[in-house]
Amino acid sequence: MQEYDFSQMPTVSDHVFTAKLQKPEYLKDDWIEPKQREYTSKEHNIWDQLYRR
């Protein structure tokens, strides 16, 4: 398996659009949120339906 360096954008042709993301202040360097928000039962139901497909 090849190791990837995700800290930099890969070199791509001029035909590819890329947008640099701004990391929110509250995220650490790994971009993982400290705690996810609580989801409503309606939101859970939507994901349950999508995964059943």
C-alpha cells in the first residue's frame, strides 16, 4: 500500500478545479471534531434509509 501525504494538494492539470479549505479554529491538525453534535431521530432515519439502499 502506498503512503500519501495529505498535508499538501497533489499536482493536477489546469483543467481540475480545487478549493483550499480553511480549517476551523476549534479543530486540531487531524481535522477531527472534538465532539459531534446530537442528531435528531429524523436525521438518523434519513441515514438509515440511505444505507438500506
